[in-house]
Amino acid sequence: MRAATGLIGYVRKQTPEFAKFCVIGTVAFVISDGGSNLLFQAGLGPLTSNAVATIVATAFAFVGNRYWTFRRRQRSGVGREGVLFFVFNGIALLIQLACIAFSSYALGLTGKLAYTIALLLGIGLAMVFRFWSYRKWVWLAPPQAPDFRNIPTVTCRQNAADTIPICESSAGRARRAGCGETGQRGRRRSRGATGPT
């Protein structure tokens, strides 16, 4: 039960970033696909059209993820983040191509339906890898603020019959040296006050 509650809490915590990540990915896909077709219709070659549109879409994804999706995370410099971003995008592309190659060549499934399923599976796995790698290495988690809730509190008290105050901690009852010293000083002052005049 505790594990399930922790898992639900973890998923709920990641949902806002993942939703923004999906929005940026969707817009980047539209830029890549739509831009490639528009450039091809404008007279550019098929490879040039796709290359230009893909570069623009990737640049948009980097800016969108850096300044919107993961804007609350640590910054380590545009250069470092850009290099890692493009490296992990390359790995994600290899994951996508590996799914298609496995379906087409290893399993011998060359039909349109098999290709579509392999493509969608590859896109899904690549998306999960991108999200995980961006959070793990590109944009790091912000430093955790210290949690003072679990620090034990100490309260000292002294009864009329006690010469040394007793300190009670939220982690357990114990006598503290500081309190003992206070008690000793109080006892010495008490003796000085009751001495012969």
C-alpha cells in the first residue's frame, strides 16, 4: 500500500513536466512534418526539405524545453545543454530506427500495418527516453531545501525538587550537558545566596 501511494505521488509529481514535454514534442512534430512538405512544395529537394525542417523543429524543441518544460531546473550553460540535447536526440532516433529494423528485417514484417505499429512503438520508446535523459543529464533537478521537520526539538524544564534541569527531546528523553551546566550555575548561585552573612 505504501509503495502504491509512493508511486502515485511520483507520477503526480512528474505529470506537469511530462505534459509540457508532450506539448513541445507535438508542436515540434508539426513543424518537422508540415515544414518538410511546405519546403518541398516550394521547390526544395526532398532531403533538403526534411533536413531544414528537422533542424528547425529540433531547435524549437530545445528552446521550448529549456525555457518552459524544465525552466525550474538547474542551468548548466547553453553549450553543454545543447550538446547533450542533440546527443540524446540522436540516441532516441536510433531507438526509433531499431524498432523499425527489428520489425522489418528480424521479424520479416513488411506490411504497412506492421510498419505503422513498429513506428509508433519506436516513437513512444524514443519519447520516454528523451524525457528521462533530459531530466537526468541535460536539465538537472534543483537542489533540495533542507527539511527541518525531522530535526528533534529540545525542551528543558526544572521541577522544584530538581537541581539539574531535565531536557526532553522529540527523539527521546535525555539529560543534556548544557542544561546540566545551567543547573550547576544555578545551584552555585543558590548556595552563594544562602551562605553566612
